[in-house]
Amino acid sequence: MFYTLIRLGIFAVALAVLLLTQMTPWIAAVLAAVISLCASYIFLRAPREELATGLYQARHGGGTVSKRAPERAGSDEANEDAVVDGVVPTDGASSDAIAENPAPAPGDAPAR
């Protein structure tokens, strides 16, 4: 968050300075973005590395994990398979019923 706020601040200052010089607004915005990118790359190494480390730890399990409701195994897969196979329950069947009795694949012969 700190890194992002600093980058936005650099962009805002650069944009304000460029707009005060009577530059075309869209060109000023592009130049301000390039200036803020270069300035943050040169001067903000420590906050950038701290942000990258935090993202790496969050992705690879080293950081704190937010609490979420546990998902039932197969619930999304059954719904996706039903949509792909063209099976839509009309009698109020749930996705669990679809998972227990999947539709035959196209080209399969019916069981006799």
C-alpha cells in the first residue's frame, strides 16, 4: 500500500507540473506515467522489494491466509460439466444430483 501511494504521488506531481507547462493533457498523462515508472524504479527499491516479498509469501503460503468458507468437493466441477454437456435439471435437482448421475458423453451408447 505504501509503495502504491508513493507511486501515485509521483505520478500526480509529474502530471501537475506537465499540465502547468500547457502540455496537451493526454501527452502529459503518458509522460507522467513514464516519469513515475522511472522514478519509482530508481528511487523506490526498498519498498518495491518489500511489496514483492509480501506478494511472494502470500502466494506461496508464507503469509497470512484469509479465512474463507470451505468449499464442497466437486460442486463447481459438477455444475461446469452439466453446462458443457447440456444437462439442465428441470425437476429442481441440485448440482449434487448431477454429480452423482452425470450425463453420458456424446457418442456413448445407452446402457440396456
